[in-house]
Amino acid sequence: MLAALMALTLAPDSPLMAATLFGTVATPAGAPVAGAMVSLIDEKNNSKITVYSDKIGRFALSTRSDGQLSLRVRAPHLADLTKILELGASSQIKLSLIIQPLRTPEQISDSLSASAHVTKLKWHDKARQATFISQCHYCHQIGNEITRQPRDEEEWDEIIKRMEGYFSVITPWDKQTFKKVLAKGFDGKPVTGKQSHIVSPALDSTKIEEWQVGDGNSFIHDTEVGSDGRLYGVDQGHDVIWELDRKTGKTIRHQMPDIDLPLGGLYSGAQLPIGIFTGKHGPHSLVEDDNKTFWITGSLSSTLLSFNIETKKFKTYEIGGDALYPHTIRRDKHGILWFTVPASNQIGRFDPKTAKFSLIDLPSNGFFRWLTDALFPTVLKIASWFPQQNTHIWMSHHWYTGLGRKILNFPYGIDIHPHTGEIWYSKLYAGKIGVVDPKTFEVTEYDSPMSGPRRLRFDKEGKLWIPAFNEGGLMQFDTKTEVFTTFKLPLLASGEYEIPYALNVHPDTGHIWITTNQSDRILRFDPKSKTFTSYPSPTRVTFLRDLTFTKDGKICASNSNLPAYAIEGGRPVMLCLDAGDH
């Protein structure tokens, strides 16, 4: 068994590892600890590799690094154990690790994920809570160490005002409720609930590698695996592409070309996270073509950018029209690029051969949403006359009508049907999914049974899988029968909720991998058995974006909580999870 565990820690494409650690994890009473996260962290805190102990507490962990490394053991309801180890080439070290129980209510509380702390917010109005989940969670966790700090109503008022500058669409009445609930709930007292972690045998064969990238003010949104096996992440805060060699841990910074726009791009009138957002393009999503070129959406500049991974050269393409905030991008089998344009309620099409754009207007779904589609470009232009003053808030009818997010459609996720080539998308705020005929541009939409449909994906059979951000759910849509099936995500404790941002379908197993950004976990759903498996994150404050796969089936993503300095370790993280079943 030990030999099998040790073998699972070695990637087939990796060079000879420098050292191997193995042993057991137990409590002071000698009880084995199953599912303990055993991590090795390099001397500069740039990389971390983690495995999980099995049902009798055994683990094996191999590393490419040598020298002085930190060993950390972490398990629910137990105190972290840390050791400094001096590792030499080809070392083999046996360890018996004893982890102590947490002693005080404060220690227990601090060890719990944000999903536990957010239960302290008591909502008497479920509609207000639904708006809070929709509008206050899309960039970061709420309930982590930074966001749960005690503040009075005046301090929360200032924070909420700043969030409105980041385009959190709430009403004056929402704001009054939010600041009262936050001030009363986050009082600095410990959480008394207990989370229940189910340790799956699947963890025995799982390994997670993490690499810190960028700085504390980086916002690495999406990360993709390149055809060269490297990870490429777009830093929306700094107009940068980060290139990571997973074998060596080395990162390369590629600065995007400047553009004739002010700081914040077309959104310069908004109070963007100055000190965090230092760019004009705001790169968001990326996809690679057959010519080793990534195509990237410039959300703040309304552009597409290309980046060739061999020449390292960029090229910028202005979308034109009233296209605002190009978002998620996918590529069809003919090489055509399709992307959502949320702020102008459109789908974009780009042919790289002709460099021609087409913009497809989507249904407005009511008068007030139509008014948003018509006026948003004008509102942004006028707001830009008053840099970073949030003029857009007072000009928008979401504020004085009291409709809030109901004035927006916000087409968000997008994917290509693997059999028909149809373009399917989600409308985050309208609560719909839709399909575009790629030849006629005819559009059909469907109401989703759960609210907040976000970044969706197809499986090989042509079933569409959709995360329901607002309701902590998973939806499947059969495009042939036009029937939805829904599933609620498992929670760690009563009263908690999840905010699934994105998902992807494993190319080999067909399993659905889901980001669960409140509880420091990744979930896997097996469509055949209709069961979930939970993979606890070794890093506190885990907020994942789009999910992607390596050629050998590892699942990779970026941990991009905003601000990044809230993440344990203080910087964004690129990560790859190897479930050992491909």
C-alpha cells in the first residue's frame, strides 16, 4: 500500500524527485487522522505540493525541491502542525506526525471556512439575502479573515459604496439592510457551529500542486493550459499574462501593449480597485487556437488580444460597435471565436482569418432591461468625464427605480455544442440560458429553474451543465428534450451556502468538476451515481475561476480572490489537482 501511495505522488512526466516523505498522521491519543492535508512548501513560499492521508492516517509525498522546506499538516477541527525539514537529493524520510486538538473557541472559529462565518449574518428578508449573494460574492469570499472584521454601519457603508463602484448593482434599500446585517453579524465573536467533512477514499490518490504568481494586488482571472503544457493566466489587475512552467515553478511576466485609454479603460468613471487595477485592458478569459496563439478578452478596453506563445508577441483588435465588457471566450471546430459581451447584452463572433467581428444582439427581456441595453454606453461615456467618481450609479435606473439587478441581462458563460456547433450561453441576472444558431444567428432562450446560471459547459453527449451561483446548485439541460434536472450542492453545515462560479467536464471520466468558492473545496459530481466528492483545499480563501484540463487529465485553475492578499500566503495561486483516476 505504501509503495502505491508513493507512486501516486510522482507525475509521469516529471524529472527525478529530490526527496520522498512518508509516514502517518494521528491524534495524541493515537487515533489515525484520515484526509489530513500534508503539504510541503518551498523555502521562498512560491510553491506547495499536497497529498491526503488515507483511512489509517498513512501518506506519501515526493517533491522536486531540496534544501530547507516547510512541512504543514492540516485537518478539520485540529491544529496545524508545522515543521522545518532539511531535504537532500533522493532523501527518504519517515515521519510520525501528531496533531493536537484546537483548544479555544477562537482557534476553532478561525480554522473554519468563510461559509461557516457567513452564517452569522441573520437575514429576515430572503429577497435581500438573495441579492446579497448575487451582488456581494462575485469577486471574493465573504466571511474570510479580512471580510469578517468587526465594523460599524458607517464603515460598512463606505465599503458597500466602493463595491458599487465595482458594479455591484444594489438599491438604496438593499444598502441600508446590508450594512445593518453586516455590522451586527460580524461582531468579532467566534462561530460556534461545527462543519462536517466527509473524507472520501478518492482523496488517497489525490495530489494538489500550487504556485504563487504575481503580487498581492494581482487579479489573475482565468488560467488555461497551453499546448506546450505550461499554464497561462491573465492578470486583470495589471494587464499581464503570467506564464508558468509547472516542472520548474518558474514564472514569466508578459506585459500587454498599451492602449489610448485612461486607467480603467472604458470604465474610468467607476471607482475601480485603484492599487489593484493598474491597467486598461482588464484581460478576463482566454482560449488557444491551432497556431499556438491565445485569444484574450479585454474586458475594460472592449478588445480581443492575441498572444503567440512562441514569439511572445501581442496584437490588439478593437471590437467596435457598442460592445461592452467582453467576457468568456470559446473556440468552435472551424476556428471561429465566440464570446459573451455582458454589459451590452450581446454575443460576439470573430473570424481570425478575416479579422472580422459580428455582434449578435440578444433578447432584452423587458422594458427596463432594454433601457439598460440602450443607455449603458452613454452612461459610461458621461461617467468617464468624472474619473473614479461612480457617476454611473446615480445615472442608472437600477438605483432610483428600486429594481437593482433586475435591469440587467448579463450574458456570462458560453460553450459550443459538441455535435451541432450551436452556441449556448447563460444570462446571469435574467436567469436564462440561450442558444445561437451559428449560421443564421437566430436566438432561443429558456428560463433556468435555479437562479444565477454562470459558466456552463457541455459533456461529450451534448448535455449542458450549468452552475447556479445564487442557489448553490448544479443544473443539467438536455438540449434534445429541453428538460432541466437540478441538484443541490452538499454543504459543510446547516445554514451555510455555496457560490459555484464555474464548472468543467473531465474529458476521460465525464465527471463534473465544480468550484465551490465559500468553503475552500472543489467538488466532483458523478452523473452516473449522482454523487458528490469533496476535495478540501490546502489553502484558505480559495476562490477559483474557470477550470481547465492538462493533456493527462489534471484539473487546473487560478485562485483569484479579490484582493489577492486575502488569500493564505498573500498572493494569487495557479493550481493543478491530480485525482489519480485518469
